[in-house]
Amino acid sequence: MSTFYVLDVPENTTLPQIAERDNEVTVTRVGPYFRVSSPDTIVVDRRATGCRHAVWYSAIAGLERSRITQHDKNALRVEDR
């Protein structure tokens, strides 16, 4: 299971919204965070989120039994460990 967390602040809300467009991705609330999870790899296109670079690189609040294999100006890729 690939899982990452994003703090629920206005700057970050498009990231889980775009991730959830994938039918395999589930977004739930855990306290002040969005929990984004999928049985497969999660890939989020930065341009689709509309996030500026500073927000993009600071949006990930944590991982759960997962690892980031791509986090650049183009995409975020989170995979199961």
C-alpha cells in the first residue's frame, strides 16, 4: 500500500484532489491531514495541481510504509516499500 500525508491547508488541497482522480487512490481525513493511499504506485502530475514549486516541494507531511521515488518539477511518485 502506497500512502502519504498532506497537511490540509488551502495551498495543498489540489494535490489530494488530483491524486484522487485515479480510481485506485483513496483520500481520507486524519486529523488536520489528508491521507492519500493506493494499493499501487501513486503518481501526481505537478502541473495538474497548479502548485507553485515552493508549495509542491513542501506539501508532503509524511509517509506510511512507502517511499518517494520521484519528486521533481514534473511529478510526485510514491511507492510501497
